[in-house]
Amino acid sequence: MLAILWRYQVRPEALAAFDRAYGPDGEWALLFGGAEGYLGTELYRGPGGARLTIDRWRGEADFDAFMSAHRVDYEALDRATEGWTLEERRLGAWQAVRSAQGAS
């Protein structure tokens, strides 16, 4: 499994709109939802308008295929929501560690 983590500092006046769009049933999740290998999105609230999103995918190849097919839509939604944040930082793409018993 692949988890892509983003950290945001959201403008106070945009918190409600951000939470709707970036939440598990929001616009981002709907965009990803039709893609092969998309497993879901989680949204976490931190202090003072901080937010963390985790987008889960079956693997990196699934996310790459999504981006190849939907880059224009991804970039359009990103532009539509960029004014809501003071800071946006991709924390990285994290691969799940499999136990020694599950490894092949």
C-alpha cells in the first residue's frame, strides 16, 4: 500500500470549505474515486488550522496511472482550492512495511 501525505496550514475563513473538499467524501476523494487502486482519503485536524491528508493507494503504479490519465483535472482542482491555504507541503509517499511473515 502507498500513502501520500500532505500538510496544510489553512486560512481561518476557509476551514469549512477545505474540510468539505479534502475530507473522505470531498471533491478530491471523488476525483480519485474512479481510479483503479484508490483506497481512500483521511483528513486530520491539527492545532490552529493545520490539516493533514493521507491518500491511500494500492501501490505507486496505480497513483502514477491515475496522474497520467487525470493530470488536467488534478491541476484544475488544485488551482481552484489553492487560495484556501497559507502553506501546503507534500510530506512524501510512504510504502507500507510488510511483516516478515507476509513478505514473499
